[in-house]
Amino acid sequence: MDASSNYANSLPTSPEHLYKLLEDLNIKFKVFEHPPFHTVNEAKKYRENMLGFHTKNLFLRDKKKKSYLVIAQEDSVIDLTLLPERIRSSRLSFGSKERLFEELGVFPGAVTPLSVVNNTKRDINIFLDTEMSGQDTIFCHPLVNDRTISLSYKSLLTYFDHLGLSFETVSLNF
């Protein structure tokens, strides 16, 4: 499976359902359609009218099987040997594609802070880069990787609050 809209019907939450939820929460957003992106470098080729904070989203697991969603500025270099100390975890590795789908309901390439809508156990540990704080425009995928959505940092916090999720901010500059 790829992470594009071609497979949106196999997701627990469709992008359209996500948009409806955001509208119900009075969250203003814009959707940009583009070819599927798998890397930050690919995404940078389609940025004409997309000025703001672009995210890099890492789905990680520690040896105790706790899951983490780390959301950073797209050009951040995240050192997985130093990150555990910052987020108070044991050794970290990337979660498998199966675990990613089970926990966040998306395929590799479409990890996003918005995918926490599918974390029904509400047990994912969310860490936001301190650089995000107060940003007027944050860009991330809306559960598929052939679209990008923009919303404000404040709106993202409203979304987390509605879902009953907590998060921590942490400096991800190493």
C-alpha cells in the first residue's frame, strides 16, 4: 500500500472525515493537492504558495514498547541516540509499518500530528518541537501523502484538546 489518496478508503479515518472534524471545531485550514511525497526533499519541490512551518513527523518506539510521535521542523536533524534523554525514554527505533497503522491509522509517508485521531487508546506520547510554538501556519499531511494541510499551532492544540490528548514541547535542536 502507498500512502496516497488512492488508499484513503482503507484508513480508519478518511481525509474528508478529518476535514469535517476540523470544521466542526471551527479550525481554519487550507488543503493543497500535489503528487505523493515520501521525503522532505520531494515535498520542497512543490512549495510555491506554502510559506510557514513544515513538519517532519517521526513515529518511534522504545524497548518498553511505548510509542512516540515526535513533530519537528522539516530540516531538523533528530539524533535518535540523544533524543531518549530529551523525552525521558529508553532507546528508540522507528516503529514498524504495521504498528504505525495500528496506532495512528496511516501508512508510511503520511505520518502527521493529525493522525492521532486514530490513536483510540490515547496512549501515544506526543512531543512538539519548541520551534512550533505560536506558529501561524503549520503544514502537515491530512492522513495521506498527496495532500498537505495548513493550520495554526493554536488550532493544532485545539485539535489535541478535543481528542483528549496531552503533549509536551521539547527542543529538538541537537
